[in-house]
Amino acid sequence: MHIPRSPAGRGRLAAAAVATVICVCVIGGPAPAPVRAPAPARTPAAGPADGPAPPDAAPALDWSPCKAAPGFDCATASAPLDHRRPTGPTVDLAVIRRPATGPGPRLGTLFFNPGGPGGPGTEALPQWYELFPEELRQRFDIASWDPRGAGESTSVRCFATTEAAYGWLERIPFGFPVGESETKAWVDAYADLGRLCEQRDPRLLRHVSTADTARDLDLLRQAVGDERLSFLGVSYGSFLGATYANLFPERVRAMVLDGNIDPKAWVDGGPDAQPRLSTFLREGVDLGSAATLRQFLDHCGRAAADRCAFSAGSPEATRAKFDGLMLRLQERAQGSWTYARTVTTVLSGLYSVDPGWYALAWALEDLWDRRPPQEPAAPEGPLPYPAFEQIDAIRCSESPNPRDPRRFAELAEFGFGRAGDLGRAVAWASEPCATWPATAASAYPGPWNRPTANPVLVVNTRYDPATPYQGAVAMTRQLARARLLTVEGYGHSSIVNPSLCVDDYERRYLVDGVLPPEGTVCRQDVRPFSESRPRGGVRTGGGGTADGAGGAEEGVTAGGGKPAEGRGR
């Protein structure tokens, strides 16, 4: 789930683009690769009209050292724009890997998707690589890629210049709209965005669905020479994994889905459906985030102020303090800290227990004491292209939402009624899809129960604000062969909020094919507010989020933080 916001100044990148939930997708780099002209005609292999490209179409990967990531190899793969027409126009896919280090025999390639949708793996993998258990790094080449439509692959890019993109961001309220004037500005800006994107590349917009990316992934599997796929998908990556598992069930070697989306709720009858609720309300993100917020406030209230700066001495008093702060900000903003900005900061700050919860507590306490929260230092050099439209291009093309923008003010109050303040942010996050112009040409709507060659391991924290636990229960029930590993803990995904117990089970499953016993429960390594933490005090090596949702080292913004993930969820 992304949380749009306006730039508060050229140097404040974290407050400029789109807050996300796994894998910071605010990227720089050259202009996106164009869709290529058709290759010379050849006779396609026989197969179903909606099937993958023929086996002999596997791309060649010409690996060379990555310029921006020492120790990693980079390559560019070619894939059909439309997999039903394998000899037609093509797209480029930016691919990255870290070769297996040994000792021990190499087991193949473990493909990693950091979420999003559209999270650029070429950025995420170098940042997350050390989080993979050592034996996985020894036995597998670990690889990722920028999905079509995003990053340095052939990308959706709706503005001619970076300056124009940031100029558009100035039009929208930070986080979500409050009141008629902001609502009109928000709705008009996103309607204009859809028109701009349609004008720039209407053909690409219809071929960036999860099913398109799953078919790309199967070509990459062939390109590295693996008979079957080994895969780790985080957050939205769980939906990508489920899609692959049902398009290519016989090709699943091992698949870990960490932080899970309910597949049926995501597709909800297909992209042309007319749903009553928006994507994230169907997924229960408002309820999951509200439950996680209550845990944050209760743990904070049980901790001393040197451990949780926002503590009021008890859970009840701390919840009341939070409610009072929200009411005060609704009546009057504190400088640039509006009610909506604060709500979205809270939502993104819940993703990472350490350091995110500590930094969020300091931000709330600053606001309570009428001080401006600390914010990240200005990045050096020119701002990169913000790429906020790429997540919308993927999500809006395949996950249906109400098509009347006026419905979202009602949905925001529905979300508030059942989940409190965070429900408003969750409801508005899907509004860009109301006026999105493109529908996926080949989305996969199910079924989700095709028996896979090997079972799938589903992992989820009990209190996950972005992919609630019930999504993992639904994923496990819908897949034909799956085992649920429950994590007693908090935050978005286990890779961001680590557990040695989970690492051990994932290692045994990916290396040896051994599932944890049914009903297994692991605990996170770090308990919330378990130690004193001064302002800005951040552990090294364990803290950010895959979508950049967490506390920054020198403060908190909605989505600021050290990415271990980026944009989207």
C-alpha cells in the first residue's frame, strides 16, 4: 500500500514521493528502456493462447559486474511485451545476482522479489543480501530483477522530466485529503495522472500485470538453467509467488511467501469487476494496521519513557494520549505536520519494530510537546525520478476498485468507523485506481488451488499492519499444498523483523525441502521497547523496511527509513 504525499522541500526526498510498504522504489537512473520493435518473424511453438513464451525463447543473460553494487553481477534480459505473442515487441528486464559463495554444492538460483508491486530488485537485493541465512548464501545464487513497468527495466514513466513529476506531487495533499478542497485537488490530480500515463505509453500499461511478471520469472528460471523455481517473495511478492505457482504448478521447487496477500481478495472477480470495497479494505489492511497500532501503544505504555518516548505510564493512558494528539491535529496542524501526515507517518512507522517503533515514539512525543519531529538530512545531488506511478500501473490494472472517485470519501469514513484514524489513510490509498485508464490484457484471476510439484511455505507475523495475518490464513487455505508458519510478533514481514527460528525453518525448507511441523509458531528476536534508546539511536543492520516504511536514523517521515524494502507493499 502506498501513501502519497507532497514534497516538503527539494532536499527532503523521503517526504517527496510515495511512501510504501516493502522495497523503496524511489529510484534514479537512466530513462526507461523502450518497448522494442518486433523481432524478425519466426514460427512460434504450439501452446495455449494465454500460455508462456515457448521454451526456446529463454533470454540470454550476459552477466558483468554491477557498477553500483560491488560483488554483484548484472544483466539485461529480453521478454515478450505480450507473452501470447512471443515474436512481437519486447521489453527489457534488469537482473541482478550474487553467486553462491560455497562451501557445499550449489543448489541453483533463489529468486527474490521484495514486494511493491514494482519493487526494484536491483536496488533491494544488495541492501537485503546480508539478511539471508548464511547457508542460503552459500548454496544458492541469489537473484532478483526489476519487474516490467518499474525500476531500470522497461518502465512506466508518465512525465518527461523529474521536475515535472515533482511538480505534479505538489498538487496532492500529504498522505490523504481532508475536506472538500483537498478532496477535489486529490481526485483531479490523479485523474490527470491517468491521462498523462495513457498518452505516454498506452501499450505498456496493459502488459505490466502480475501474470506478465510471473511469466517473465519463468523465462528467467529457464535462463539460469534451473529445472524448477526456488523463490522468496515478500509482501506483494507473495501474490506474485501464488500467481506463478498456479500458472506453472509443476515448476515449483520451493517457495517461501513472507507477509501474505489474500489472492482472492486482491483479484475480486478480475480487473473489470465492480467491487463495493477498495483493494486494501478488502484485504483488511485497515484492521491489521489498527491492531498493530494498539500493540504499539500498549507495549509503549508498559515501558518506561527511556524505552518508549511516547509512554504515558500505562497502556490505557498511552492510547488516550494518542487519541488526544489525533484530535488536536485535526483541529489545527502543527506546522507542516497535519493530521493526515501524522496518520500516514504512524502507519508506515509500524512496519519495523526496530528501529521503526522507537523512532515513531519519538516523533509522536515531539508532536505531543509541540516540537517538530526530526527529519532525515537532505540527500546530496539531484533528486531521482520518483516513479510513484509505477505501483499504480501494476496494481490498478488488475485489482478492481470502485470507479467513482466520490465513493472514496465514504470509504474513508467506513475505514475510520471500523479501524480508527488509520482506516482513512488505507481507504484513500486505492483512490488512484478509480480513474486509472488501463486494464491488464492478461491478468490471472484464479483458480488458486492447482497442485504444485512441491508444497509452499507461508510465513506471517501475527500483527502485520500491511499484510494482516488473516491474509496468510487465506493464502494457506487457497493454495493446494501449503504450510503456515506463524510468527508471534509485530511489523511487516519476518525478513524486516527477523527471527532466527524462522530463518532456521526457511533454511531447512529451501535447502532440504523439509517443512516445519503443522502449527509451528516462532517468536521474533527483538521484543518491542526492550531497551533504552535515545533519540536517533538506531541499531545497525536490522532496522529498515523493505518498503522504506520505518524510522529514519535521524527522524521519522511517512516512509522514510533505511530500506532493507521500497515502494508499495
